Amino acid sequence: MSKGDDKRNDGQGLTRRQLLQVAGGAGLAALFSSDKASALQEFEIADVDPLKRYPYRGWEELYRRQFSWDKVGRSTHSVNCTGSCSWKVYVKNGVMLREEQAADYPPINAELPDYNPRGCQKGACYVEYVYGAQRVKYPLIRAGERGEGRWRKASWDEALAYVAERLVDNIYKHGPDTNTFFSVIPAMSPVSFCSGSRMAHLLGGVFCSFYDWYCDLPPGQPITWGVQTEACECADWFNSKFIVLWGSNISETRIPDAHFAWEARYHGARVACVSPDYNASAVHADQYLPIKPGTDAVLALATCRYLIEQGVYDAPYVKEQTDLPLLVREDNQRFLRMSDLGPKTKLTEATFLCWDASTEGPKPLPGSQGSVDKTLKLGSIEPVLTGRWTVRLADGKPVRVTTVFERLKKQLSVPLYSISGAARRCGLSEADVKQFVHDFATRKPAMIIHGAGTNHWYHNDLLNRAMILVVALTGNVGKNGGGFNHYVGQERIWPEHGFKALAFPRGGKKQRWQNTTMWTYCHSQMQDPHRINGKPIEHYILESVRQGWMPLWPENNWQALNAGQLHNLPRKPRALIVWRANYLNQAKGNEAILRSLWKQLDLIVDINYRMDTTALYSDVVLPAASYYEKTDINSTDCHSYIHPFSKVLDPLYESKTDWDVFGALAQKIEQVIKKRKLQPFEDKKLGWKRDLSRLYADWSDDGKLKTDEDAANFILSHSAETKGMTYQSLQDHPRRFVATDPKAWNSDIEVGRAYTPFTHQVEKKRPWRTLTGRQQFYVDHPWYVDFGETLPVHKDPQDDPQYPLYWNTPHGRWSIHSTWRDNRYLLRLQRGLPLAYISTADAKKYGVADNDWVKIHNGQGAAVCKVKIRPGEQPGRITMYHGWEKFLGFQKGGWQSLTYIKIKPTQLIGGYGHLSFRLNYWGPTGNNRDVKVTIEKYTGPVAALASSAKKKALK
Amino acid sequence: MSKHQYAMVMDLNKCLGCHTCTLACKKQWTDGDGMAYMYWNNVETRPGQGYPRNFDRMGGGFDVRGNLRPSKLPPLEDYGEALEYDYGQRLFGGSKKPVMPHVLADYGPNFDEDMGGDDTRNPYHFYLPRICNHCTHPACLEACPRKAIYKRAEDGIVLVDQERCRGYRHCIRACPYKKLYFNVVESMSQKCIFCYPRLEKGRPNACAAQCPGRLRFVGILDDQESPVHKLVVQHKVALGLLPQRGTGPNVYYVPPFLPPKAGHPRATVSQDPRLPVKVLERLFGPRVMDVVRSLEGELRRAQRGSRSEVLDLLIGRNDSVRYALRPDIMKRSASGK
């Protein structure tokens, strides 16, 4: 079972076995070293001058035959790369040979560069997974310890029964909230996502978040804008005149889109790259700022101070679109509300005031959550940005008030945010900082392209808010070519309405949601040693759960518990079902999870086409169809098109599409319920009487959603964005969305115009989706007041100072998370093993040489891997591009063996206008950038090389 | 001399270093027996050792008198073995041993990726994608004792006849770019074919068609409407690699210029370049700094708000700008032989 199928014909008359034979190496080396060529001539060709004419060209057919095929199918990849690239897969003799970008996205207009060809080197060798040795071909049930890799082959019937029995046991003996479901990023394949989310929904199971857990959510966006994430499509980069790559290494991690930035440069944009390491994006920048890790907010806030001091901010925009003119009470740092001045109602509590120059008094501003005027139009109001005044409260008490702008100015007046102060703190030269702020002040439109490089810090909310402030002060948000555009993960699904109706048919109120950061932290023996205002994070988590701000499943009696019991709760999760994700490999605090959570769970199921780390550590692995064997649809924030997955070939081996897997599981659960004669039960918490004896009928909507194509068509036909489209109609070429649902979006789709968010606010003057109805930089929730974070501010990383080096695990060019990390075509173009990058100075300091084995460790665990010395790496940190599978090449541990979960209390709040828990919108992020480690040369034993592969090759 | 000459221009200021070209080529042409280690298209970090290791310091090409100067034959270690892995034993076989490669790499086609120059204050590197240069005076052709290498009269593409080649490897020694590879199974030399089967069907070379950086321009050099003519002949912003080797390469590069050094945000490439001039001159010859200065001037103008004709071309908005393929010429000549 372990052996790959060697009989695959590669379509060039060569079998895979023959291919491997050559790769063995020994014979090849011998032949290479000999040089015994002699000029044997079989026949006379003295008359031929091959520079002019060549008589024997019939052989050229050889390569023409290689460029031929029987069939072409259109598909894509479901890997959360944010690419959403349409590919064509070429088939010959019943075998998928290769793929090539479809390269047929229609242009937006003649001036903008088009999106073709869209796709990267990884997409160009996905076929390797279809036939590769990692492929899961049959249902497998664990025969050894978890993670041992000993399996017995099972029938579908047996494997499904194994899973169904245990899920039903949990529901009836322990409660439906002990079954946990984890799958990520619906946009990359919503049909596959919904297959299991519907199951979770109908079983009353807990559905876990992903976007916050992976720290891809920029919390500053929900805080400031009241949205999950909104970014312009990448073609809009071309419209910019100043592009700042900030924590985003586009040449490596946005490969299909990077050209828009470099082409924008030829179109007159300047590009600045802010990054601790000199990387593939810095290479093409007009300015490279090698910033000290974790100091980005200083640079952003210094820019804000410069803009304000020089008076080059966009005052009319700031007055209309932001909360900077709002009044704040000096006595309690709370906004001045209408309820302070008159009767207290829900509406007056959410109505805010400015100082109006025309009436010389406080005036309520329209557009807030409490205002009846749902507009940003100021009318006759003339908000004042600076000043201090006294107003009389309802009880007659006078109170001093000032504006958010005034408070901001004051906060920015400390030396840290001067040009020289920022240069010092950020490790930059003053001249570079001056150029940077000057460009922001003078070039329009200007945008920040933001990524995980900065977003993965503990203080990501502050970093986001500081950067958004720069582009808001300059009036760049809501304009083509401008804004703060964050691209980390394909979290946003365009046809949202149809997707939601398919995913959770009875609606969000009938679903148990869970922020995965909290779930993982609380259900494993992991302890963040930091104290926040003197208290451990457990204190804040429990407070948040008790307040009903954040959910934590399974349910427990929170009032009776104390913070010390949070990691050993009376009711614990019992089952975890994972599909379309690699939960374990990508989980922060890997060692602690394996020691605790993984031991507590009594059922772990993974649905997968390849044996990844989570599959390897599961009890049951169900073989899924690969991306070229399924029907689904695909979209991304990065562009405004939708295109399909297709069954280029029917599911290979014994695999099934996710839709068919969950359909079969629903039928199996029904059987178990009927066999055991189990009665419907009342799920009181959700007010839902659950009759699982008709689970399949409910899951398939009485047979209306029998097939994955039915499901795809359901999404398309229930969404404004895809009105008039069918699954089949996507086969010709990617289709641009035709409209946006105004409930879900903040701009229209317009023919001939690149999508950029927030034109509804900036052009149509609709309020922002925040408490104040404005871009909200001031947050007066009591916890924000306590932590000193009412306004964006720089805070030092929440690190572990006993270790010397940051452990930097960014996205890289050679994988999408863990996918492709184990792909030999790509490993051959790296060094073949997990690799840590270290600066020249640190290599010297820690006594390691290039290509040495090293041990990297801290209090959490250790990883033994190879090291590479890179002059462009900054001293003081080690970089390992993330995603390496735990089973590949590490002599000990893995890249997540060194990390642990650090929850930031400001991200636990709720009940504050726009800030209340919403899956993947608002919840604590699983940051990991603040981790520190040390490194030493490793001289211990190294696992034997792949002799089996060599033998196989020589067979 | 061929009647026409296909050429390719690669704009190194757009290269992402992503190797999609490499994989496109690999999956299209070199996925067969004896080919795993060979990359007709590769991307290397410069300065760096290249692939095969130090090929650019080995020799090859012609001396000033026009005589071949063959180099040694690079040993396999200088290419690196194509790694194979034992996935099965760990994932399905119950072995506790991690998945490992069959050999610990100490060199490979991209071994020194992103290392570049060792100036830690102002690090520098850039990416150099390479294919066969389909030279006007191909040293490989001249070196082949069997005359199994020829230059197509209609389009200038240089090919190794896969029926007549006997694997003597004189071509490998003669090529200054080391862009011919020995297939030990077939006992033949093999090389980039400039994707003639694709071009004949009106589709750009795999490495160009699949390049997400959109940095490759393809056309006939003497076709005045083609982007390669405009960039090489008209605007003179693209240069051949190692021109002093005398082979007349037909792949041209728009040379790279990197951001100014830290603390000198307004410095021009002439004043104090991050990338040492000698690195560029060694690769692209003495004219390179003229080209870089001219491009920098164009860029500054564009950033001040004027439109630049050459940069507008390099934007390459869509396929019709980047490619001017002539399947008509190719088919006519091929059938007329």
C-alpha cells in the first residue's frame, strides 16, 4: 500500500519507474565523469553545413508528439494561497500529464494589465500529488499509535461506520457540542467546505474558525472599519502612485499578482519595501527600508505625526470619513455621547458629537449606529479638529472635552514618533524615513499592501490601526489605487449569500461557533507565561466567556469555574473532524497539543487526498478526490472573477469528493440511529429538535443537493454576485462578478473599473460599519482604556527576553502552507530538507556554518534542521518559511514545536458596537511572530537516507 | 545564417524568482527518463554559483580568433542529483524515521538561492532565468563532430537531432552557458528547443506563457513590429549574456537595477549602486551601465508623471504586447524543406 503506483505512463513513452531509475544517481555520476567521446561517424555528412541547412528534420516530430494530448480539463487548487488561478490540465492516455495556466481572464479595461497568466510554480506541478507516493488511495483505520503511520485498509462501509458510531455516541452520551469540525477558507472550494459544515450544523457540532486562528485576520480592520477584511483587487495596484509593501513579500507570496506592482512602477508609481530582510520584493523596490522586527507601528505613527505637523493631511476627508473630529471626555476617556447630554437610550448611547464651528457648540454627527441619519453627509455641520471645550452634562456637571484628533496629536508628540526617534527605534537612517514620509505626503493615490509579515505579531491590532491611520489621514481609503490592502488568505467569499445558505441552512443563530485560538489554547496544556496588567491571560478569557463576549465549547458552568481550571475543564471536546486543512501541522503549540489535546480526543478523522501531518496523526483517514477530480468553484479577494474545479478525471483509486464523503457519512449516521432505535433529541441551547433518522434528507435538502454540481449551482443562483451563472457556464473562461450584495460589500462591481472597497462610504457617503459610523481610530471600551490602547500606539513585542533570536516563520515562495512542502519537484529546487535562514553575523556568533545541521530550541520544544546563511537576513532572528510537514526531514520536532499561543485581551472583547464575536471576523488571533529561540550546531545522529527510494530507483 | 531569428527578451526588473518557468519547462519537456536532474530553463540567484556550478567561469564559446575554447565537462556534483524521497515508509509503513532524501544535497540547481552578495549592510541579489540562447554562432553546433546540431533556417532555433546524436558531449564542453545536458539513459545530449512545437501552433514558449511575472517577450528579431526588435534594436535596452564568449546569444536581458543603499534614498545607480557594477559587467558586458542609466532615467521620468515609451512596452499589458509569434514563417519553411 505504501508504494506509489509506478505504472503511470507519463505520456512521453516513459514509465515513472524508468524515470526513477535515472534519478538513482550512481550510474549517472559514473557516466558523467568519463569523457571518452570519439568522433564516430556513421555516414558521410561532410557536405552539410548545419548552420545553413539540415537535411534530416523528420525527427522533429518527436517533440511535436510530446506537445499533444487527448483531453483538456479546467480546474484550480484549494490551498488558501489567495491566488485563485484557473488552470488547464492536459490528459493523454487516461493520465494527467501536466497543467498550464488557462490564462483567459477577460481584461477589466484596455489600460490595466490583464490577469494572465495567473498561477505559480506550485500550481504547475500539482499533478505530482495526484499520482505521488503521498496520495491516500483507500479508507485507512489506524493500526498503531497515533502518528505511527501503521494502518489497515478498510472498506468505505467499515470506515464510515467507525466514524458514525462514535459521533452518535458522543451526541447521545456527551452532548452534540463535544463533536468538533475544522475546515478552512470556503472561498477556495465552498462546495467542499459546505459538505461538512452542513453536517456540523445538522448534528449540533462545534464549527471552528480559521482566519483568526491562522492570524491572517487583520484585527485592525474590524476595529477601524467594522469589516472582516476588505482589499482592492490586485489589478488596482496599477492605479497607484505610491505602493508600500509592508509585511508583504509579494514576489514570493503573491506570485500571480506581483506583476501589477512592478508594472505600476513603470507606470509612474514609486514602490517602497518595508521588511527586516532583503527579499525578492525588495529587489525591485525604489526604496528598501530594512526595519527592525516589531517596530513597524513606530514608522507608521511617525508618518502620521509628520503629516499632521506639516498640515498635509486631507482635512475634509478626515472630518467626513473618520472619528478624528469626535469629542472625548477628559474625565473618563470615553466618547462624549448624546446620552451624556440627555436621556439615556440605546440610540443616544450610540450617537456621538463633534464641535461645530458654525454653531460653536457640540453637535451630533450623522451616520453612527445610534443616528437615524444613515449618511456621512455633514450638511451644515462644520466639525473642528482641534481644541478643548467645556460641555455641561445632563446632570449639569461641566466636563472638559477634546477631539480624538487632539488626543492623537498629543500622543504622537513623544520623541519616539519624531523622524529621528523613529529612525533610531526602527534601525533606519533618518534620510530613509524622511523620503518615506515625504512620499506619503506628496504621492497620490497611495496604498499599503499588507501581509502576514507584520500581521502575525501579538500587537497586530495596533500595527493595523497605525497603518490604516496613515492612509486615512492622506484620504486614500476608498479610492482606486489607494488604501490599506491586506492579503493573507482567501477568507472572503464573493457569492456570500448563497454560500451561507448552503453552509449553515438554518442560519448562524442555530450554529455553535468557536474561535479556534481559544479552543486550542484552553483544551491543551499550554500556558502563556506573560502577565497582562498583572493578570494571566486565563483571567481575561474567563471574563470574556462569562460576559458572553466569546464562546467556548463544549459548554461548562463558567460562573462556577475559576481561571485555573480553564485548561482542565469538566466537559472537553471528544471528536475532531478535519477536512481541507492540516490543523495539527499548522497549530501553534504543537508539542503541548500532542501531549494534551491530542490525547484527550477519542476520535480524530481526516479527509484528505494526501497523507499530511494531521492525517498521519488521525484515527481514520478517508481518501478525498484531488483538486483535478472534483466539482467546485473558486474565488479570491485578489481578483473579481469566479471559475471552476472540474473532474478532469473521475476520482482516482477509491477516493470520493468531499461532497460524496459527507453524503455517505450522513447516510451511515442515519443507519446507526435507526439500528439503535435512537429517538430525536431536543437541543435546548439552540432550540432545535434534532431527528437524525432523516439526516441525509436534511443534508441533501430532500435530494435537491444530491451532487456537488447541484451544490455549486445552489451557491451561484442564490448570490447577487453570480446572477445568471451556472456551474457549466464557468467552463469557458473565468467570469467577472456582475454585482455585489450591498449587505456584504462596501463597493459595487463596475464594468471597466478595478474593484476597490469603501466607495459606498467615500463616494455614496454611506456610514462605515462601526459604532461611530466612521473609520474609527478611537476605541473607548473599558479594556482599551485600561490597556492604554484607545488610540493606535506602538508597543514592544510580547516576547521571551531570555532567548536571543526571534523565530520568524513567514509564508514563502516554495509552499502554500504545508501543501507542496513535501513535493519532490520543488524540494529539488531548494535544499531538499527543512531549512532555517540565519544572518552572516549570527552564524558567526553561534558557530554554525552554511548547510550545517542545527538545533533550534526554547522552553516550548526543539527543532533539528538544516541552516542556510543569508546576508539579507537581519541579525537577531532566524527565519524558517512555514509549513514544513513534521514528518519530513526534521531530526527532532518541527517548526511549530517552538511556538505557543498568546492571546491578546483586546481581541477578547464584545458587546461594543461593531465589536462582538463573529466567526473569522472578530476573535483572538493565533499570532506567532513574537516567539524567541536560541540556536546551536547539532552533531547528533541523523536519520538514514532514503535507501528505499534509491533501491526503487535502481530496480 | 538563418533567414529569421526568434529571440526572447527577459526583463530582470520584473523577475520574481518564482521558478514557474522552470516547472513549466520541466513538466513540458524534461520529465522523462534521464532528465530529472536537467533544467532546460533554470533560475539562479546572482551573484552566485549558477547551474551548473560556476558554468560562467568554465570557458566555452570562441576565442578572439573564432576558435572553439571548450571547457571541461562539468561533473554531476556541479548539477546536483535529483532528490528522491522515501515517503511510503513513514506515512504508510509504520517507520519512525522521518521522510528523507536519498542523498544530502551539497549542491543543486538553486542551492544558493537568495544568498547573493555578502554585504550585510546593503545586501544585494537578483534573479537570472536562463534558457538556451539559440546563438547566432552556436559553439555547440560547431563542436559537434557528427553535425547532429543544426540551426533552423526559417527561425534560427538551434536543435540537437535526437536520432543522430551519439552523446559525445563536445557540445556541452563548447557551450559557454552549459545549456546542453547529457541524458545518460538515452545517451544523448538534450537542450531547450525554444518550444518550436508550441510556437508553430501560435503559443508562446512554455517558460514565457507560464511566467506570472510577465517578463518575457518573444518574437522575430528582424520583425520591426515585434517587442524583441523594439527592445533590442530600437530602444537598445536589452543585452545578451556573456557576450564576450562570441556566440551571439539571442536571449536578451533588460539588466536589473536594485534600490539605492540604505541612507541614500535619492542616489542614482551611477553614484553609489547597491549592486556592484562589476557584477553586471561580467554578466552583460561593458554596455550594461549605459542601459541601466537610461532605464533609470526613463523610470524617474515616469515617476514624475510623464509617459515612457519603453517602459510602456515593458509593462506588457497583455499577450499581444509581449508576443509577436510567426507560425506562418515557421510552417512555410518547414514544409518547404
